[in-house]
Amino acid sequence: MRILKRLFFGLLIILILGFLLVATPRVWSALNSDKPPVGYHFILPGYIALGLGLEKVIDTNPSVPADIEEIKDIEYKNINGKSLQIDIYRPKNIVKPAPLLVFIHGGSWSHGKRSDYLVYLLAFAKKGYMTATVSYRLLKDGPYPACAEDVTDAVQWLFRNGEKYGYDPDRIALIGGSAGAHLALLAAYQWKKPGISSDTAIVPLAPHRIKAVVDIYGPIDLTTEYAKNQPLVINLIGHPYSETPQLYKEASPIQYLDKNDPPTMILHGTSDNLVPYSQSDLLKAKLDSLGVPNVYYKVPFWPHAMDVVQRVNDFSQKKMNDFFEKYLK
């Protein structure tokens, strides 16, 4: 009987400690609502919190509201018979050219689709922005620089078509997550296809620049030890670092930074094991050294893809909205 009591009390203590472990992040965040939401660091407590209803996953396929116009499958480029497209979401009550927010999906450069960021696209369209999302060639269609070429071509297309669709081409922001953040930063920081300049481009480059960029846990420097040994990065480049170090440098957004680059917002979880937040630390340090306006939110104890959790997504949207209000309005 004494043994059973000890087992019972031991189990009770474990349950109490476990509940405190999964409840503490929510309690702390409720008491500190102005700070980034705290996560769970380990996968298991996170899943338990979801199972107990302490956390919710975002709706990844929300319905398009009646007051938002959806313009889908606009071809911006066709390469080797593959159609690359853009979807646009426009408030129906729009009366003058609005800022445009362009979302670029992630997926390790190998998968993902334009609709992955529908939750952001619709939320910001409801706030009066026009929003768009672009497709690009995935790794099955070719390694770097294919995806970077496509996103920069999409940006040029958007610069040229503002009047047709009702947005202001001088107030365009790029937003990406993970691999999409990498591509957004390349485009925002003026990456160009090797050997191609504004003088030799087949289609003249539009006389506009990206006004702001948001990096959500994206890789920044592919020449670091993390990146050189990361299988996903090696797949992107198509060769190991020892064979083509110049390509790893060329594909690194940090290589293109200068003092004229657009204001940058960074969001990164401190428990990210896929893209370590040291990558964002590097970006922050470089931006500061150049005097480029920036804001960096380290989100405690959250892993990669943290914004699929509603609480993190809400925080991300709020901070992005503040950022856009400052630099796009």
C-alpha cells in the first residue's frame, strides 16, 4: 500500500510539473502581452499544448471574404513551357493605388505553393493593402539560380503592372518565410542573374525599388559552417561547397547589402534547429553597420515554421502591420 501511495504521488507530481511546463508559456505571455510570445523549446510539450487546447494551429485554407477580390493564375513568366503565376487579392472598396505586399512561400526550395500564405494574404487585404503571392521554379525544375531568377522577374513584372491592377509600384514590400525569405531578401537587396546587367537585360528593368522586406526565419549567409553542411542548401546549389564556393557566396543575401537597401524586419524563433537564429543575428549586425533601418524580433523557444501556431501568427501580423504602417503608408 505504501508503494502504491508513493507511485500515486510521484505520478501526481509528474502531471503537475508537466501541466506547469505547458501552461507557463501561455501564462507568461498573458502577463507580458507586449513582448514576443514564449514557446516550449521541445517538440513534445508543444504537441501536448496543442492537444490540451492551450495552443491552436492557424487555418491554412481560409475562405476569401466577400469584400476581397481574388485574381488568380496571372502568368508573369513562361519558361520551357512552364507557366509561373501570381495571385492577387484586392479590397473591393479600393479607390486609389494601395501599397502591395508580396508573399513568397517557403518549402526548402523544393515544395510549397502560392496559397500557403493565404492566412496573411487575406488578413492584410482586409486591412486595406493589396496582396500578392508568386510561384517560382522548385528544385525539380532546376537548382539555383532558377528560383532567384523567377522571383526577381516576378518583382520586375509587378513593378510594371501597378496601374493595371491598382497598386502603387513605389510602395511594394516583399515578405517570405524560410526559403521564401531567402528569395525575398535576394530580390529586395538587388540580386541580379550573373552576367546580366540593366544594360543587357532583354526586358528593361523597371525604375522602382522594393520599399520594405520581411524575413521570417530565412537563411542569410550560405558560406557559414551551418549552411555549407546543410543538405537542403547543398540541394539548392546542386554541388557541395568544396566544388563551388562562389555559388554559395553568390546565393547569400548578405553579400548584396548596402546602405541603400530597404528597411528590413526579421522574425526568428530561438529554438529553430533548421535555420539557426545566428543567421538572423548576422543580418541584424550587417544592417546596423550600414545604417539600414531594421527591427528584429527573437521569439523565445519556438522552432522553425513557428507562425503556423495562432499565437505566434497573431504576434507576427501585429508587428508586420506596425512595420508596414511606418514604411509603406
